[in-house]
Amino acid sequence: MKLIINADDFGLSESISDGIVNGIKEGYITSTTIMANMPCTEYAVKQAVENNINCIGLHVNLTVGKPIISNNNLIDKNGTFYYNTKQIKNSKLTYEDAFYEIMAQIEKINDYSNGIIKIDHIDTHHHLFDNKNIKQAIIDISDNLKIPIRNENISNIKSPDVLYKGFTINNVNIESLKEMVSIYKDKNVVVELMTHPGFIDEYTKSITSYLNRELELNVLKEAMEIGIFNEIELINFRQFWSQRRKNV
């Protein structure tokens, strides 16, 4: 078993970003995905560059905040993305709308980092793969850029073997991590552990309903300290893809 511990929502707030940076530096987070269109994105990029962190993918966001490219097909009367399922079911949204906005989000990270950060994989904020146009745009961008995608049970895409969702949000405890390791530790698979860690401050409380982020940080840190990850190899998406391509 090889394990990628990926932290979603990098850039959503300064405190969330600080928590993720801390986890990567201490070794109990191996990868993160950044939201490119948020007010705190540039701050997150700066922290990543200053701390030599380059294990960063794109957390495709078409449901929160404003688009990078002005596009009336994607926004409500307030000028912000249609939220969550409204965007997924948005009949106006075309393949081109999704493709060019996602590419603009990748370019935004490139601009903020002066080309230092190279996006190394793709996943989504909310369940955007449920929209066929968004899904196809992401698959094509993955092919064009030669980077993997989070495993969303889509055949013939480049992704880790397993996406483990059994920890974040509903089961943030040591037992759920032990269970994951017990299931996969003797198997020849790459597992991505989905997490949403971060520090919490008053601003973060105002923009997200999910506030167990510090608990996730603490449980992941404890898991590392008590040796739950000792028998497995921790890797990031860049290492996963480099190894997978060598074996093709």
C-alpha cells in the first residue's frame, strides 16, 4: 500500500491554508489541492512558495465565489457561481464554459507563483464530476497536461486505485484511519485519503460550515506520531504519477 494524504480547500482561507502548510511541513499531509478563485488564494500560493511546497493540485471550483473568466452561463444574479447542485444541474453550462474556466484557474496559480508551482493533479470542490460537460473538460485537461485526476470511478482515467472517503467529515478519529490501513496495507494499491484539515479562525467560520478541520489536523498528526502510517509508504501525487508512468 502507498498512501496519498490529500488536503482539499487550500486557499479557502488563510487559517485553513496555514494548517495545511503546517501538516505538509510536519509530514502528515503529503498533497493538497488549491481553490484558485478565492480571496485567500494568493496568500496560500505565497505560503507554499516560501515553504518550498510544490505538491499542489487544482481543486476545481465552479460553485463558490466568482469565476476568473467573466461568464454569464456560470453565475447567478449576484455574479457568483451557482452553488453546488444548482451548478451541477445548470443546463446553460457548456463544455467550453468548463474547459476555459478550469484552464484559467490553472493559469492563475501559475501567475501567482511566477511559474514556480506546477499543478500536479486535479480534483473538484463539490461533486462536479456529476455534470457531464465538466467531467469531460477535466478529463481532456488531464490528458493535455499529462496529470492525474482523483479517482471518481471513471474508467480509463489516470488516478490512484482507491479514493478513501471514510475519514473526513463524519469519522474524524484514529479508528477510521486504523480501519483504512487494515483494509489496504497488504495490497498493491495506491490509496488517496481525502481530508479537509486546517486551522479555524473567525473568518473561516464565516465562509464554511465544516469546522472539524483542526480536529482532522490533530488526528492526522496523532496517527503519524503513534505509528499508524509506519508500515506503508506515504507519497504525493507527483511521486504517484512518476512511479505509475515508469511501470506503463
